[in-house]
Amino acid sequence: MHYRRLGSSGLQLSALSFGAWVTFGAQVGRSTARDLVACAWDHGINFFDNAEGYANGEAERVMGDVLVDLRLPRDGFCVSSKVFFGSAADPRPTQRGLSRKHVTDACHAALKRLRVDYLDLYYCHRPDPDTPISETVLAMDALVRQGKVLYWGTSEWSVGEIREACRFAKAHGLYLPTMEQPQYNLLHRERVELEYAPLYGEYGLGTTTFSPLASGQLSGKYNAGIPAGSRLAREETAWLGEQLRGEAGEARLARIRRFTAVAASLDVPAAPLAIAWCLRNPHVSSVILGASQPAQLRQNLEALDLLDRMDERGWQQVKAATA
Ligand SMILES: NC(=O)c1ccc[n+]([C@@H]2O[C@H](COP(=O)([O-])OP(=O)(O)OC[C@H]3O[C@@H](n4cnc5c(N)ncnc54)[C@H](OP(=O)(O)O)[C@@H]3O)[C@@H](O)[C@H]2O)c1
């Protein structure tokens, strides 16, 4: 495993990390969840990502039980939560969003579910147009000062929103957001590569990026339809299937097919190649992987070797295929 600093902070995260969306508390049982965390840990992964909204809090419950069951040393791993969507199936107004109340309640609830005394990373899962950014920054700063959160950040905020949070925090001597959690993969590059570019230098912003396979699409598993049991076949994530329908969907599939053809011509599996491509970006602190089976996770971990092995000509072919 390689380790990278989370932006300009001193926290060393594994370059590949592991998240629980769709899988924990829903798609996979507890024993598979345990195998996945054990496999990740055995390969040097030290960051496990979660959110209040994943399976209505159940993903955090399962992860917390697994971390305790595996007796992982608390100072050896990092665990996150995210606040915004709420954990209730039908949240009331105070059970969602980024108000001081919900940011605080959601942190306390995540600590209980994850069975830890503090969250290493705590994210605002989306911007909240109904809460002033200053209120959220003050709430996050308070949690850091109380020792309940070590590093706070955002997920899918615009550059303007992140800058406003940083400026307010700086002006008032408060803790700045350390990291952003954006989607980043071969099919979705602009935000990380262009929009956030000024923030890396200005504020030392770190990024923990998600969906490196675009929900599995870059593995090539959807090149000839939607296989049973896959993420796009699941009812709650069927909306992802829309990405592959219609004219835009056909164009997207064509890019994916070109990419998987390049992977085949280079004699490497497509999934770890797509993940290695994310790792090439020095502004990526950690690429958060998802997997529904340990075999997928093991294959995806090959991205680290590919990063060392691939030459520039190969990367140019990958880039051209997905343009
Ligand atoms: N902040 C946010 O808003 C946000 C949003 C999304 C995700 N995230 C975080 O990022 C993590 C990773 O995102 P993601 O799960 O979308 O990542 P991803 O790598 O794009 O998709 C993972 C899924 O792809 C399939 N897969 C993985 N490896 C495969 C392989 N080698 N071959 C074939 N299929 C493979 C599996 O689904 P199936 O086996 O079911 O097909 C797996 O669950 C999440 O768990 C979550 O922690 C955050």
C-alpha cells in the first residue's frame, strides 16, 4: 500500500480506501462485510468511509460491529461519516441538512453506530441551501474542539461554497475544511481537475474521491447489458441505469467499450486500470473503492502495481479512448 497526506494535513491515508455505500446493511450480509473490511485491512487500507444516509444508518452499524469484531487498533485506522441526507427513512426538518442541530445530532448518532469515540473524518454530504455556510462551519469547528471530529470536510460542494467556508473559518480563527469528497473517474473529471484546481494551492485541500469505476461501469460489466445481481440491477440504485440509456447513454457506453478494449490490448483488467488512472492525479489523497465481494476488492487493489508498471504511452491510449 502507498500512503498519502490528506491535503496539507499531517494525516496519512492509504492511497486506496474502502467505502460502504450500497453494500453494507443492504446488498451484502454481515459476514461478507467482515471479509471485505478484513481483506482491506490486510492489504494496508487504513480509511473506511461511511455516511448517516447509507442504508439509513445500518451501514454504519455493520461497519462499527465489524471494526470491533476484528479488534482493529483504533489508532491504526480512520473512519468517516457524512451528514446531510439524514438516517431516518422519512426525515423530519431537523433530521437532515447542515444546521448546527443536525450536524451535531448526526455526529453523536454516527459515533454510537460506528462504536468509536471520535470520527477521523466528517463530511457535509452536500451543500445545504437552507443553512448559512457560517453556521455549518461553526458547528464543525465546535465538534473538532470537543474532540468528536478530527478533520472535517465537504462532499460535492462547488468551488465557491468551499472557498466561502475556508474564508469564513480563516477570518474567525476556526478550523478550515481539510478535504472534499468528489466523484472522480475517467468519465467524470472536470470538478477535480479544473474546478477545484485553485483550492489545492490556496488552502491545501485534500480529496478523497468516490466511484472510481462509475459504480462498476468502468469494469466493463455493463458493456453487453445489465447483469443480474449487479448494482445497476438493484431497485434502489436503478437510477444509475439511466446513465446508460438513450443517446447520451449510448455515447457513454461507447467510451467505456473503447476503454475496456484498450485495457484488453494492454493485457490488464479494466477495473484496476481505471482506479490506477485516478491515483495518477497528485491532488487525490485517497481513492475510495467499493466492492460487493472480496474478489472484486482484491482485483481492484492491483491498481497499485499498475500505477508503477504502466508507461506514458499506455496512459495516452486510455485518455484518448475515454475522451
Ligand atoms: N460522497 C458521496 O456522495 C459518495 C457517493 C458515492 C460513493 N461514495 C463513497 O465512495 C465509495 C466507493 O464508491 P462506489 O461504490 O460507487 O465505487 P465504484 O468502484 O465506482 O463502484 C463499486 C461497485 O462496482 C462493482 N465492482 C467493484 N469492483 C469491481 C470489479 N473489479 N469488477 C466488477 N465489478 C466491480 C461492485 O458493484 P456490484 O458487484 O454490485 O455490481 C461495487 O460495489 C462508496 O462506498 C462510498 O463510501 C461517496
